[in-house]
Amino acid sequence: MTFIRGVGMTKFGISDKLTHQMAYEASVEALRDANMAFDEIDAVVCSTLEFFQSIEKQRHFPAMLSSMFRTHVPIIKVEAACSGGGAALWYANQLPYENILVVGSDKLMTMKSEAITDEFMMAAENRYEQTEGLNFPSQNALVAQEYMQKYPSTTPHHLALIAAKNHANAALNPKAKFYQQPISLERIESSPVVCSPLRLFDCSISVDGGAACVITKDKADIEIAGSSLYTDYLPTFERDDNTSWEAAVLSSKEAYAQAKVAPEDIDVAEIHDAFTIVELIAYEDLGFAKKGKAWQLIEKGHFMKDGKLPANMSGGLKAKGHPISATGLAQIYELVKQMRGLQGERQVRRAKTALAHNVGGAGGTIVTHILKHRGAA
């Protein structure tokens, strides 16, 4: 059994710190939260994309962390596009070490928008997708078009409701990019079209940030009860159906089985919402809604703070921000804080069992974690 002992996270937004410095900041907070010193850590698993067009011009991230922490313990880097943080935690959970630090960090805001788009799209297929001008907004817009054609009861209004929910949550989250910046439903629905049917506020926002957690084999209050990673074909045109992402279905089923729970047992969830359509499809792939029926639960407020299953109380990638390799671990940060009852205005009524869903690319890698509150260590 593996437990989470401590979590840490920088504020997401524009930072004057470099990638490794944000990783260090998040790690120090996680160690402090765990009441541990770094010399108690047996290994580190990290994730970062080390962007080619970044001003940092720095790779070999594990050795950089070795310098930062003045350590010689094993440090391994995991790369899985936007699911790097979740994949790092999944990998760390397989290792035999007693205490492991898991950390993800990326710095995006020193790059121009065009450079960010180019870097992101390298997580998609090159020959037929990248070279034809496809980017992630247009790729996910095609997913949304296919979904709405198959399930015409779902409209752009339902996507806007997801965005409005996440912005409302982020406005209460001091670590979120959109903290104290509420965005109305009307503004969301009138924002510029990026690629139909997706508008500006259907798309997550790039930020700088780092997040970390300390996992241990010693009993602590939060157990990693389920941890599963599955992959899918990289080119979306090779898949039979893009209205459901098979890696999400497979990883969630395995995680539920490991944790001995069902979808209806989940009290709070952090769902990957790089685009609002991704969150909507995840509701169904994770078993929270029947296929083609998520819109009904969205209209009823099912995923709101006072709904049956609060989702993305952090604000999600949409409004908390999306620093790629830190995202999956930022989800864990939010869930652990919720399960410990520490989230103030954003605190949900009951948070004993939680789910994190982290996606790389357009469903190419998907990681599902299920956490259980086990009480005091």
C-alpha cells in the first residue's frame, strides 16, 4: 500500500522563477506538509517537457534537481505530454522505495503563443496531423463536432456551463490563475470562436507552475487506493470513435477495481479539462454519466460544489491554469486538501473518496488515481 504524506504547489500564473526553481518551491512545500526533511527521501520521480524553444536552454532535469537538493538519490524523469504529472505518480507508485518525492514543473510564459502551440502539438502525430496544420484547439474542436453530431442534445451551451463552473471555483482558489477574477456565463458564451464550436473560454490557459507530493509506504491519512495508466493510438484518425476515449475507460475501470469502489462512491473529482469537451466526455468515460447524457447532469448542477459530485473545485486546467507537467500533481494537491477539509470556501461537504483524471494529448495517455481518506496515521 502507498500513501500520500504531503503535497505542495506554487501559484499558477506568470512566474519569475525558472522550471527547476518552481519544482524546488513545490517540493519544499510538500516536504514541509509531510513533516519530512529531504534526507528522508529515497528517490525522486519528476516530470517536465524541457521545451526546445524555452529561454532556459536547460535539459537533464534530474541532475538539475540533484544540484538543487544536494543529493545523490535516484532521480528519474517521466514524459507523457499533459499527463506527465499523473504518469510520474503512477510510475513512482510502482517503485520499491519507502519515501518518494514526485514533482512536475513547466514554464510556458516566456514563449510566444506560436511557439507554445508548436511545442504542444509535438505531442500529436507528426506526418498527417502536425504537417497539415492541426493544433490542439482544432483537434479538440473536431472531437466536439463529432460528439455533437452523434449526440445532438449536447450544445455549446453545455460546454459554457462547464467553463462557468470552473471559473467560479478558480475565483476562490488563491493558487489559481483566475483567482478573484470571476467570469460570467454571458462573457463565456460571447467570447471569440477559436475553432467551432470551441470559444476562447472553452480552452484552458497556459501558465507557469510546479506541483509535488511525497508518497510513502508508511501509513498516512491519504491512501493511493487505485492507480492506473493506459494509452491509445496517437493519431486520432486511427480510432473508431472519438466521442469516447478508450484509455480513460480502461484506466478508470482498473482504478475502480483496485480501490474496490464504483463511480457512485466518488465524493470529489479533479477532471482534465484542457478543453471543456474533454471534461464532458470524461463524465461519461469515468462512469459518472451514461453515454450521450452528460448534458442532463450538467444542467442539473450535478458537478457543482453543492451537487452530487463536485468536479474541478480547483478551477481545473480551464481557470486554475495548465502548466503541463505540473497539472496531474496539482490535481492531487487539490484532492488531498479537500480530503483534509482545508479548502475554506471551496470545501465540499464530504470528501472521503476522490478521483483524479489526467490526460496526455488528445487521449493518447490517460492516468486515473483514486484516493481514500484513512484517518490519522
